[in-house]
Amino acid sequence: MKSENWTDLDEGKMSPNEYYSELITEFPILKNEIESEEPEMVHFRMEIFSDYNIEQIKTKNYPELKRCFEFQESRIEKLNSELINALNVSYCESLLLGECANEMTEIRELMGPKLKQVYAEYEKYYTELTKTE
């Protein structure tokens, strides 16, 4: 039961359905793969986009990669908490630890300031998490 002091942090924020609908519109090549996942599988769907980003890094298709980063950049402040979690865990982590991890220092320079900050914060979090004492 919600009290009158309850604050819904996701109120007015973009839902996963809205986000993936916009993603498919912007990147129709991902439509079938994204729609093959159940709508509630937000993290799997985000990984599909991350894999697409990694493919652009591997093929050095930087204009398309920059377009991917701009898509994320323009939506970061609008995402609900579930999408923010997926952005961190399934997108940033995939870039940080994926096949192109050793290229990310240079690649992150293509990111806009908001995405770069989210990525840097996740990188710091992950580094702290994996430190051995």
C-alpha cells in the first residue's frame, strides 16, 4: 500500500516497451532479434543492442557506433529504473568486459557526456567490486 508520502521514481520515465520500440525504429536491423525475446526480458534485449555496438567496434564502423551512442545519450535521463539497470549491467558491462574491452579507452571518446559518465561510473563500480583485499 502506498502512503501519501510515496514517491514513484519511475513516474514520467520511459518504459522498456517505449525504449525498445524507439530502438527498433532507429535500428530496424535489430527488429527480429529484439522481438524474438519476451518483452519482460529487458536485459537480454539490451544485450542485443550491446552486441550490435560491439560489432561496430570490431568492424571499425565508427559512424554507426556513434549513432548507437547518440541513441543512448539522448535517452539516459528519460529511462526508468529497470532500463537504467539494464544500461549498466547489460550494456556498459558488455562493453567493459566484452570482446573489445581493450579498445574501450579510445572508443569511450565517441560517447556523449552522459553515456561516458554512466560508463565511467559502472567501470569504477566494477573495479571496486572485483578488487581483492
